Amino acid sequence: MLVKLWSAALHGIEAKPIRIEVAVHQGIGYHMVGLPDNAIRESWHRIETALKTLGYSMPRQKIIVNLAPADLRKEGSSFDLCIALGILGASRQIDIECFRQYLILGELSLDGMVKQVQGILAMSRVAFDLNLKGLILPEKNRLQGQWIKSMPIIFIASLAELLAQKNRKEECFKPTLKKECSGMSSTDIPDFKDVYGQNIPKRAMQIAAAGGHNLLLIGPPGAGKTMLSRCLPSILPALSYEEFIETLSIHEVAGQNIDKILTGLRPFRDPHHTTSDVALVGGGRFPQPGEISLAHNGVLFLDEMYEFKRSTLEVLRQPIESHKIIISRSNGKVEFPARFMLIASVNPCPCGYLNHPAIQCTCSSRKIVQYQSKISGPLLERIDLQIGVEPIDAKTLLEVGVTKGLENTSSELLREGVLQARQRQVGRFNATGLSDQIMLNSMMSSGQIKALVKLDEQGKKLLQHTIDKLNLSARLVHRTIKVARTIADIEGCDEVGVIHLSEALQLRCAV
């Protein structure tokens, strides 16, 4: 007898429908075809033991399992439950008809319990595409399953539970993000009010958050570069529902902790400087998302950027521009999204005290040049804001700045400007029919800049003068205009004036 059931396989962060065909014929042996990996081939032993534990028998005949399409490589253990049902149906031990219109996912343990699998959100889309009735998922995937919209789901803890249910309980969810998810729900996020002084870096952080711009902080050890960067999530808006599902799906596929994502917080990834280029952009035999994809819709923070290998940093150039990374391997090509804000911090020299007001630098000119050359010109061009962070006297900090005139602007105040600017961007892109393509000023193309950004006459003259004097490239000019557009949005201005353009140019070179 031949039975056919539906399952799904991950291909990057996308899922492909898999038709599992099981046939039982005269003969002997167990054969699995359709490019399975070792985890799938080993399912035979898990399934056989689980069926015997539950009182069923493995047919003493020839069993052929086909994973169609045959030319697509499959990996993982999520096919166990579907194959087990197929074997029981093909050997006429159960009636399989009630399972034909479900997408079935789950790994079997030896006692018949159904274990959690990765990629539930991505694979659930296959059920929609195939117009199936619903999904059968492990109970341990309930947390992720609750975010599957308007699709009947049967959650099961064991194979025995699934087979014993005569009236199987179907659950259907219509999830929405809680309004109180403001992007600040985690108590371990530092607040800008704890950073005294540093008004220029704070302003740069606000602009970067408002327009999704890249930012480089340059300063000596102890100036507050890392603390400023870790405060950034406190002024970012919460994830929209579409962004939330997209981000959650990526983290789930990669097997990452999703607790912070579930609060509405945007990702904040801070890989160590020993991270390899593969770990940064993703890869492997069966490609997995790297740090830049895990930072999708959020922040990629590179602390001590000069300590990263140059080859590792150079792989960032393309995804910064295209907002995606394409990984090609001999067994196929995978595309991962990579729309992130790059925030980086560096010391000005190996000892860290170049131009320090109180401590003498001990580095030679050659060492300084060699150290700073770890970041190439093309990569540096892609960083919109480059800010010097000056150290604050320790005595002043101990006296808590108020008496010394230090300001401590809170995250709440900075966030108001960020939200206002983002609302103006959404309104502008919706009005021009571009909201499906871009969401932030930093994502505008050259053509969109010409259409959407209007400079006043003084601004045009200033920009032309700067181009002539500094010999700016076209990329630098476009990025400066996008930053100026964001500054104007924060200030609530429709037209980009000379004051906005001046600030954008200053923040580009405020080192």
C-alpha cells in the first residue's frame, strides 16, 4: 500500500514543501530516498523503537520512504512523526485518511514522545501555500506555534496521544503584539540618563536610531563608547508585527533564545572580535544565519572594531548596501535577510591614548597608520556617522555632574524624537507608494533621494562647496543627504535646510 503525507524542510530561513511517500511491498529491508542527511537516515531506529514501545509493529516487509522532491537535500529530524504515521498507514495498522490534509512536524524519542523541532514559523507558511487544513506540531513548540496566524493547529506531546484522539482538539490563534511592548520591556537595558555629558555622541545615537544609519564611535578607553552603544536599544521603537514574525522566524531557525524577541525588543548582537567571517555572515554545509542576519531589524555592535580581522570586516560591505547576504555552496544557494544598523567602537591607536587630553600616546606613526588601516576606505564610506568620544574627568563623574553642569539626557526624551522621525518617514513612504520597498531614510536609493529629498538653495551651495573642497564620492554625498533628511525629520521639517545638512557633515567628521 502507498500513502502520501505532507511535511516541510528548511532551506535557509525559508521552507519547502516535502511530500513523504511510504510504500510497503513484498520483500525485506528499509530504504529511504530523496537526498536525506544522516539525522533522517537514523530515523529508522527511532521510529522502530517508538512503534514497538507503543504496541505497534514494524512491517516485516520491504519499506520504501521517498522524500519528494528528490533533488532537494533534506536535513534534521522533523520528519520522524510524519514517516512513522506513513509506515503505520501503509501497513494498514491505522486509518491515515484524517492526516492527509495536515502538515506534520516532529521528532520522535524512543518512548514515542514528540520532541521540539526548529523552524516552525517558517515551515508553517508551507501549509498556507498548499491550502492544507492545519498543522500537527509538538507540544513543546507551543510558544512558537501561538504566533501562527489563523491556521488550525493540533499540539501533541506523544505519538500515542495523536493516535488515541478521536476528536482531536484544534487550536487557532490570531496573535497581535501587545500595545505595551514598547521596545523597552527588558530591565537590563541601560538608560542614556546614566551617561553624563557626551551630548554629541547622544545626538548621533538619536539620529542613527531615527533613520537606521550606521555609526562609528572613536575615543580612548573608558570614554563611554561601549556604554553609549548598549544604551541604543532603549530608544529604538518596538518591532512591528511583520518585523516581529520575520525576526522571530530567523532566530528560531538558528536555534537562538527568543525570550527578548517575544517582548518586542529589537535584536542587539555583539559578537566577539575573534568571530570568523563565516560566523558573521552565515554559512556551513547546510547554511545557517550568521550574526548579521540575527541582527536583522536590529543592531549589530562591533566593539573594538579594529581588533577584528580585516577579511572579516570586509564581508560586511555588500550586506550593508543590499540588506541581504547570498551564500553559495556546491549543494545550492541560500539568501538571508540582513537589514541592520552597524554600530562600532574603536580606539584611535593601539595604546588607545592618541590625542588624549591627559595621557601621552606611546605609539609610533607607523603603528597608528597600520592599526587604523584595518578598516578599508570602502567600508568606512558606508558608515554614515563618525563621532569622537571625549573622556570625562573621573572627579567630575564622582560628583555626579549636576553641580558641574553635565547633562544627562534620558532615553525617554531621545526616544520621542526617534518615534517622531520614524512616523514622518512612514507617512512619506506610504504617500509615494514605497512603503513595501523601504521603511527608513537609510534605505533610500539615489533615485528615491532625488524624488523625496528637497534641498534649499543654501544647502545646495554648502553641499557643492564641500564636494569641491573634500572631493566627496557620490556614495558619501548620498549618505550625507540621507542623514540630513533624518535630522530634518527629528526636527519636524518638511524641507532639508542648510542647518540640517551642516549637522550631517559635522557628524560625519566629528572625530
